Amino acid sequence: MGSYDLAVIGGPTASGKSAASIALAKRLNGEVISADSMQVYTHMDIGSAKISKDMMQGIPHHLIDILEPTEEFNVSLFKELAEDAVQKIVQKKSFPIICGGTGFYIQSLLYGIDFKEGETDQKVRDKYEKLAESDGLSSLEERLETVDPVSAKAYHGNKKRVIRALEYLELTGEKLSDKNKRQRAQESVYNAAYFVLTMPRELLYERIDKRVDLMMKEGLLEEVKKLMDMGITRNMTSMQGLGYRQIYDHLSGEYDLETAVYEIKKQTRHFAKRQMTWYRREKKVIFIDVTKFGDHDTSAERIADHMRDIINGQI
RNA sequence: GGCGACAUGGCCAAGCGGUAAGGCAAGGGUCUGCAACACCCGUAUCACCAGUUCGAUUCUGGUUGUCGCCU
């Protein structure tokens, strides 16, 4: 397996990560760890484009269907669970393959970002939340400006992060920006082969549109209805997912179905764009243009061959 | 054929004498506990021609185009 500890398969949504991860796992006696903020939830299959048991072809998968949609999920939890999974896979003499589009999650694992210090405190958070409501976000921003100007500049207008910065400082006495600087200096804890699947933007957008249409055909509407019946509300982490929240809004009478579908497509395009900017700044990624590996139905195998060769040091 | 209205960036749309609001889309970016989140940056010389004026996207005339009404 050369000198790599693990492989990462990233890329924008709808780029074919899942198929490639299966093909690679078969080649390397690997197991897949999903780095996806929505596929962790049960009852959310269609909208999250969750890989089916069939498609898994017997390859073990981790971090899929591990939470109820009522439960919270976040980077910190992901990192913990993913680390455990990596360890278990390695102990079995198998090869870990991280597959998913959430760049932040992958980063947290690769660089061992420490979320233990300044662990979030609901009381402190509520306090700032209330302040934001009564005095406005700008008052919190001013406050942050005086105690941690670097964070204040970076998080301008960003309520969640302004509050986190304030919270972190209050809990630890250290500026969040200082902690980040400290952590950024860290080297990756794993030697990872970080692949990112890409394709021309136009093609990607086409595939996104098609995939959303397919999700609708497969019953995304019904899926969201069921979630609502289960008592899932708009503010839960699970209902933040693309596709879910738009259908939710439609079902709550915000807009008609056509608008919902249009919004899902548009927002997914925006998302894909953001994913790309994330990968661009990631240091050692290996971009793989999937269009160079034949047509879509058969390319996964050839892409996996290519990735395997790189991992084995043959390229 | 006649009458009237309108022509502003990819789309929608303000401005109506002093050198182009805004929204959306496209594009770029930020991100260290909600990240499929949240946030930031950002693109025109106003259909064309000729006048009036110190100065016109804004006024006048014409050309072209679009829309509506009428015969």
C-alpha cells in the first residue's frame, strides 16, 4: 500500500465519488468512511444521495445511518467518530478510504483539529444569542472587535461564528484567532492520498440538475413529508440539508413545488462552487478530471485504477 | 397603414441634465463545533445617429427594434 495511511476521495456533489470509492475499496481491500453531514442520518436517503446497500457491494461503510434526524451532528463529532473508524480499519489490516464532500470534516480529521478546548457551553451560547436578539448582531461584533479584532474581521456579519468566537474567548481566555493560528501550523497527522474528482463546470451543473430531477422522481417529497410527520423541524441540523429544507419550505406553504425544485438546483450549484473553492486551497490534493476516463458509466473503474497506481507508488 | 408606449450589464429593474441604485444569475473568496451552514467580494458607460447645453442615460429630431391599441 505504498506509504499512504489512507485515501480521501473528495469532489463536488454529483461528481461520482461514491462509485469511485467502491471501485477503489475493491482494489485495495478497503473500507469506506463517509465524510458527509447528511448521510449520517437515517430516514434521509433520497435527498442525501445515500449509497444503497446494493451499490456498496459488500464493502463496509462507516458513518452512514448512525443518527436519528432529531440528533445533532457536527465537525467535532465527526472527527471523533472518523478517527475511531480509521483505527478500527487499520487494525483489521484494511485500508481506510474517506469519501465525502464536506471539506471541513475531512480537514478536521487530516489535521487533527482539536475541538476539546473551549468545548461549547450552551449557557454561554444562549447568553450571546439573547444579546444578539436584543441589541443586534452589530453590538456583538463591536464587542468582538475590541477583544479579538482578527476574528471580528473574518466573521463580520456572521452570527454563528461571531458568537462562537466570543464563547471561545470567554471559556478559555484565548482568542479564537490565536487558537486557529496555532492549529493551522500543524502538519497532517496522516499521510493521505487526497483525490478530488472534477469535471467542467457546465457538465457538473448538468449532472446536478439531472440528479435533482431524479430525486424528485424517486420521492423526495414523500421522504420529507415522513420526516415532518416524525416531528423534524426546520431548525434541526438534519433539516439544513440541501433539498430537505426547500421541500420543507414548500410543504409549509412558502412557495410552490416548481420553485422548490428550482431553488434546490440553484442552491446545489452554489454549493458545488463553494466545495471547489475549498479544494483549491487544500494543499496536497490530486485533481482528477473524470471526463478523461471515458463515459460516466464505466469511468469509476478506470479512475480507481488510476488512484490505485498512485497509492502504490507506480505513478 | 394610423395612433401610443417603451428601448439601461446575462435577466429583472431604479434613475430623468452633472459623468449609472438595487435584486437575481454567472464568477471569485472566507471558513477550526450547526459547514449541504453562515458570511464576504464583485461585472455596464444607459439601441443607433444628429442636435440643444459648460455638461445628456436623462431634453429635441431622426433611424432601428419591441409591445399595445385602431382601421
